[in-house]
Amino acid sequence: MVDTCCWVDFFRSGKGRTSQSVNEFVRNDNACVSGIIISELVYGAISNKEADLIKNVLLGVHVMPIDNSILMKAGDMGFSLRRKGFTIPLTDLVIAVQCLENNLELMTSDKHFSIISEHTPLKTHGI
């Protein structure tokens, strides 16, 4: 799964190692996203043109479903991590659980996922 921060680099710079990796994942049909990631990207778009580009590109990427089980497990994970002193955004918890439930590695540079991967079996691919 390709996280929001990597897509931002892909859409905004189009250069560098992260953009190249995302581009390769997309071309090889290996990229997937959470609906939350799509929402974050469109929400953060700086223009109508960028929002349209994001939507058009992500139409061709597999979107992982979110069901009640994912949401409950994300809540449980957040509760557990908070009791250990870590407060993680709910959006990141949902993305992490989607990856865990579907045996997916997460391409990200977001430090929240480093914390999650230290306390769960989440596999991350840092950029």
C-alpha cells in the first residue's frame, strides 16, 4: 500500500526516489490505497487541477475496503498504543490495520508507522 506522504511527493514533485518508486508500483499494477488515503489527498489538493489529477490517477489503483472489523481493530490498536504512551491518528491506525489484515507492506515515510511497526507485525517500506 502506498501511503499519503508518498503520493504527495509523486503528485507534487514527480522526481526523486519516492516518485520513481510510486510510479513503478503504479505501472506494474502493484499499488493499492485505502479510501482514507484518497480522501486525504483530495482534501489536501492545492487546486482543482491537482484534485482532478489525483482522482484520475487513483481511479486505476486498487482501493482496499474498510469494514467494521477493520475499524474495530484500529480502535483496539489505538487503545493499546495509547496505553503505552503513543497517540496515533485514527487514519493511520485504519491504514495500518488494512495492511496487516491483507498482508501488505506499507510504503511510507510517516513516523507514526514506525511506532506502529515497533509494536505490531506491520511491515513498512521506508523511502
